[in-house]
Amino acid sequence: MRISFAGGVTAAVILVALVVAYSTLFQVHQARQALVLRFGEPVRQPITEPGLNWKIPFVDQVVYVDKRILDIESPAQEVIASDQKRLVVDAFARYKIVKPLLFYQTVGNIEGANARLLTFLNSSLRRVLGEVTLMQVVRDQREELMAKVRTQVDMEAEAFGINVVDVRIRRADLPEQNSLAIYQRMQTERQREAAQFRAEGSQRSQEIRAKADRDVTVLLADARSSAERIRGEGDAERNRIFADAYGGEHADFFSFYRTMQAYEQGLKASDTRLLLKPDSDFFRYFGDPAGKNRAGAPKQ
């Protein structure tokens, strides 16, 4: 009986020792940092290194704070630029808790920090983007503007033990109704330019066609002129050859040839009738191959 009682006491003591040891020791993960609080007040420096640590059981409280880089998303909001153009801006920020005690004393947890940072981010976006034009936001100074927003948000977040690592403008577009109006204006402008190009093309086409027609007319006129000149030169050469033949040693052949041509043209089957005497000079080659007057032909 005594042995059983002693064993129970021993087991109870061991159990209490285990509970006390469990309540005394705590582990810090590498992705977190820890605060040891006694009745709500810090009793030592924040523990930022991972490993096993101790505290007074049932008196001290351990609060863990994330030490990774955290994100905060800003919902899309309308911002008016300095040139009175409306923009729909969608941004996000990344931050890190560098002073966990100050962070715990001011905002308490991640949700509270996100709410404060979101307010700072939206205010800074409106303030910075409201000082520049639409083109500077969309194209010319986007990197500089994001750096300026990050600096402003970081200065305000410093009071909460937070360091803002980066701020990015994910999207900066015109509102949907403005985009539609701009699209329609761009479409009208492109249609006007297309009509202008077509008109210029038609005018140019007419100019090219007129020039081509003029060149064709000139070429045809030159060709006809050259043809007439060459034909005239050929006729002149032909007449010269005929004249030489008629007046030279081939005069008889030339006379015969010309007469044969006259027969061919004059004796065709047509309505034309020739009334000539049989001893007419036109028929001299009928009676005499040499073309002399026929001997003994009756004289009229």
C-alpha cells in the first residue's frame, strides 16, 4: 500500500515537472520572432534567432511576430491626375516587421498592420499620382512614382516598426467609359486617315494613269511618224529603182511589168467596162510580146 502511494506521488511529481518544463521552454521558428511579456510588459529584448528559449511558467507570455516579407493588396481605385484624367489604379506593397515590440504595442497583429498600411498606401497613391499627368503615370515616370510612393508609405509605417520594402502599381488604366470613348475616337481617327489615304491613292492612281496614257499617245505618235517616214523613204527608194529601170537598160522590162499590173487592176471581174480599140496601145502586148505596134493593123 505504501509502495503504491509512493509510486503515485512520484508519478505526480514527474508530471508536474514535465508541465513546468513544458511551460518554461518554448521554441522560436526561423520564420518568426518572439516577445516575452510579463503581465503585458516586455521583460527582455525580442528574440529574432531560431532555437529553444525559456520563460517563467504561468507568469510570462510569449507572442510570436512574423519576420517574413508580407504582402498587402490595394483594391482598384479611381485617381485623378494633374491633367484631370481619371485613372483606375491597382497597386500592392511588400513590407517587413523590423521592430516587433513597437509593432505589437502599436498595431498588435498582422490584420491591424494591413489596415493601417492600406490607408497609407491609398493616400500616398492619390497624393503622388495627383501631381503628375496621365502619360507620366502610364509611360514616362512610372518607376520614379512607385519609388516616391514607397518612400512616403515607409515613413508613415516606421512609427509601427514596419519597413516597406516595395510598392508596385500593377495596373493604371482609364475607366471603362473613358476607354470606350477613346476607342471610338481612335476608330474615327483611323477611319478618317484611311479615307484620306484612299483619296490620295486614287488621286495618285489617276495621275499615273494619265501620265501613262500621255506616254502611250506620244509613243504611238512617234511610232506612226517613224513608220510614215520609213514608208516614205521606202516608196522613194522604190520609185528611184523604178525610174532607174525605166530610163536605163531595163526600160522594156519596166514597161512590161507596169502593163501587166495595169491588166491585173483593169481587167478584174467588176461592174467597170472598158471600150477600147483592138489596136489600142493598152493591148500592144496581146499581139506582140515585145510590145510593138502590130504590123498591118488597120488604121482608124
